[in-house]
Amino acid sequence: MSIFSNPNIDVKFKELTELYLVVKETILYFEEIKQEQKADIQVINELRNAFDHLMRVTATIFDVKRLSNEPNEYILKNLDKAYGHVYRAGYDTVDFLCLTIKKEISESLSRFDPSVIKEALPDYYPTIKPRLVKLENDIANYRSKKDVTEDDHERLIDYINVSRELGDFREKISLATDSLIEIQQEANNATLKNWFAKVIIGLFLLFLGAILNHFWLYNKSSNKTKYSRQSRA
């Protein structure tokens, strides 16, 4: 049986192929972001199930094994199922990708003072941070609708674009890391110098106070002795 015998089969194959290429690219991007960790086991299972349905399709197309008395209907049904599994693999990957990038951005910036971030990344507070908050809200919206939405290619693409924008911010912050460290070190050194100066001044004042107190007690004692001698005289 030729796959061109039914136009609907051609359309489904094309949609599945286009979706798979997008999802594969997203998985590779995730592995690039998190090189020590490969795709989630759930993603692998979804792709494995998609492959199983695709093999059922090819088995029918090439008459390797008759699995149904209604081959066209059977092929379309399994292409839909394969599409659903690839779609969920993509969605799971983007979920994990967004959470990973958000955590990395947060941990990268948490060790720096706000004044340091402002100096190294002047557009962080006026531009980047508000956009990150917006993206977090978008992510929450996508995640909340994950289990109720139908397989929606455009929704998945939009979600992937969110992860890409997050990735761009991650890269920008990563490139500024050396500057952040340098400015933070300078700020720490300045704080240490100020603290040291305050300690020195404090010790000096204590020393000066001790000397003044000593002279005061000495003068008081001398005056008392002098007064006592005058009284006896």
C-alpha cells in the first residue's frame, strides 16, 4: 500500500515529522543546557511509544503484517497516537527545560548583592527581571493546561519559544559572571576595609577612653590626697 493512496495519511505523516523535528531539537537543546543530565525517562518512554505506533503504521503500509481489516483507518489512528506521544515528549522536555533554566538563573544571581547585579547588568532590574516574572507566569499557565489541552502544535511551539527566551537570559547572565564576581569581590573588599577601619577606630577610642579615665582617676586621687594634707595642717 502506498502512503499516497490517502491524502489524510500524507498530511498526518507530515505533521508528525514536523513535530518530531521540533521536539528533537528541543531535547538536544536541553542536553546542551544540562550536559550532565540526559533526557528524562518519561520523555524516552513517550518517544518509544511513538516509535511503536509508527512501526505499526509502516508494517501496514508495506504489508509486513496485517494488523487490521481497515488499513487506512488503522494507519490514521496510529499516526494520531504517535503524534500524541511525541507531543507529550516535547511538552515534558520543555517543562523540565524551563524549570532547569529558572533554577540556574536564580542560583547564579543569589550569591551577588543587588547593587553588584545592577552594576554588572544595568538592564537586569528594569528589563530582564520583569520579563522573567512574565515568563514564569506564562510557564505556570502552560503547565496548568498541559493535561487538559488537546495536542496543539502551536501551543507547544509557543512554550518552546518561552524556553528559548529563558535560555537567552541564562546565556546573558552567564557571560556577565566574571564581571559579577569581580565587582562583588571589590564590594566585599570595601566592606572589609570599612569594617577594619571601624574596628581600629573603636579600639583607639577604647584606648583613649582608658587613658583619659586613668588620668581622671589619678587627678582625683591626687586632689583627694592634697585636700587631706591641707585638712591635717
